[in-house]
Amino acid sequence: MSSFRSLPIREGGGRVLIKAMHIAIAGNIGSGKTTLTKMLAHRYGWTPRFESVDYNPYLDDFYKDMKRWSFNLQIYFLNKRFQDIVDISRSDETIVQDRTIFEDACIFAPNLHDGGNMTDRDFANYQDLFNLMISLVKLPDLLIYIRTTIPNIVAQIQKRGREYEQSIRIDYLEGLHRRYEEWIATYKGNLIIVDGDHVKFESNPHDFQLITDQIDAKLYGLFPME
């Protein structure tokens, strides 16, 4: 069922109808995805969809023993993310999502496999399942990638103080960063890249507006949100 909502415009007093959309926020661990998701949801009245972290039954075990728990964790994320995609496709609301199904399969699972933390057999099984799912999935209407360097990521991880994240290895984060950059370089959808090292959207209103101005231009063209 197609769904539409009214969009206020700055001049003329009229309103234009736009289709409900899927907005996704991508980025490495500690890049600020959840913060930006919350801020955009509040700014535009979008419905936020957050990553399953606090209630993830595998995450703590995974960071203690990646090789043992990597397949379990990635299957858990893949299942949750596919459920999200199905829900988003059926929704009549515009949804902003914290991390996508593509990041699991294009970045996290291959990084674990290449690092020797997922067996060839498990990785092949995972890829087969993802390929089946992805045949039923469309790209988001807009992807916002927060590009953040490793020193800034480490600082953010230390700042938020999640106990299970303190054991993350630098080489693991570096591997994720490389794969994010490779993925973004070939991404075919509607894309905005945010410099997470210098655009301090969480604390600087002007920097946040730089992002929303780009969103307005990408999604609404000559009809930006008030």
C-alpha cells in the first residue's frame, strides 16, 4: 500500500504530498549513528528504528571470544535487520534507521571471516542466506554515511563507556573502516557523506543544519522542510 504525508514548504502556504521514505544511517562503531538517528527523528518527525545492542544476547560473549560467537552474532543481526526491512516496507511512516542490513553482510561478516574469526563454512552459509534476503530488499531512499577516523572512533568508544566494547581491538576497527570506505565508494543509491571528525552535529546546531540542508536538497529539492 502506497502511503503519503503532507510536507510543509516555506513559501506560498501550500503543501505537497510525498511518499513515506526509508532513511538509513551508516557508519563504524562509535561514529555517532544513534545520536544522529535520534536528532533527525526529532527534527523531521520521522520514526526511529534503532540497532539491537542493549538487548542483544550474543554481543557480550562475542567481544570476549569472536571466533566462537561471530556466526551466532551475525545471524542474529541479519535476522533482526531483515525483520526491520520488512516492517519498514509495510509502514506508512518515514523511518530513519540506525545501521542497515547491507553493513552486516558487506562489512562486518567479511571482516570477521578475513580476520579468521568466522570459518569458511559459516561464512558461505551466511552469504547464501543474505543473498536470498537481499533479492527481496530495496536500497534506502537516502543513506547517510558518517565517515570517522580510527582515533575519533576510539575516543567515542571510551567516552560512552560500554564495558563490552573496551576489549575491541584496533585492527578490528581498522578492518571495518577499510570495508566501509570500499562499500561507500561503489554505493549506487542516494547518498550523503558526513565528516564525523569535524562536523560536530551532536553539539553544534550549525553543523547539524549543514546535514539537514543536504537532506532537504536530496529528498525535497525546492521544497525543504521548515
